[in-house]
Amino acid sequence: MSVLFAFLHHVAAFVLFAALVVEFIIIKDELTLQSARRLLKADAIFGLSAAVVLVVGILRVIWFEKGTDYYMHSVPFFVKFSLFVLIGLLSIYPTVRFMSWRPAVRQGRVPTIDPGALRKVRAVVHLELAGVVVLILMAAMMARGIGMIE
């Protein structure tokens, strides 16, 4: 069972990262109806995969891996979890922006967004990606027992 949950956790994490990269690539170009639709889909996939990562990760910590005692003594675990929460909080801004486009997209129109807000969405997606990279480093450190406290 541990292998299955590790597999699910990793697949969800890769999907989360891929969805974020898709957002990063799409948001760099001019907004079109097609790109708005793709951003809405990518953001939904990002959110769903984040939920799976969180739920499966919690189950792994409690029942399927090294036990809660191990994780509660791991500095990289706390940094990793904190980054996950921070990325989730950061993702609220782009998600709210993307969701506000739904009425226009449903009507077949290109959503309007002022240049300042678009720059802010781009910056947040960049920050999320940077956070995921550091999160991956923390996961590798955690798995190898680096940063354990007594």
C-alpha cells in the first residue's frame, strides 16, 4: 500500500508542476480566447492535483511512510509543508483572476485584464514555480534524513 500512495503522491506532484509550467508558458503571450480557456483548464488541474498531493501526503505521513515522529523532527518537512501552503495561498490571486474570465469565455470573448494585473499574475506564477523548485529540494533532503532535529 505504501508504494501505491508514494506513486499517487508523485504523479499528483508531477501533474501539479506540469500544470504550473503550462500556466507559465501560456501567460507569457498575449491573451486570446484559446489561451484563456487553456489557463482555466490548467488552473483547475493545478488545484485538483494540489488537493491530491495534500491528502495523499498527509496519509503518507500518518500511515504509510516513516511515521509522524520522523516528520515532526525534520526541518525540511516543515519548510516543504510551509512552502506548499505558501504556494497555495499565492495561487489564489491567479485563480481568482482566471475565474473572473469565465463569463467572457462562455460568451466566446477574449477576457479583459489590465496590464498591471497581468504583470502581477505573471509574477505570482513565477513565484509559485520558484517555490516548487525549493519544495523539491526540501523533499529530497527530507527523504535522506538531512536536517533532522533531536
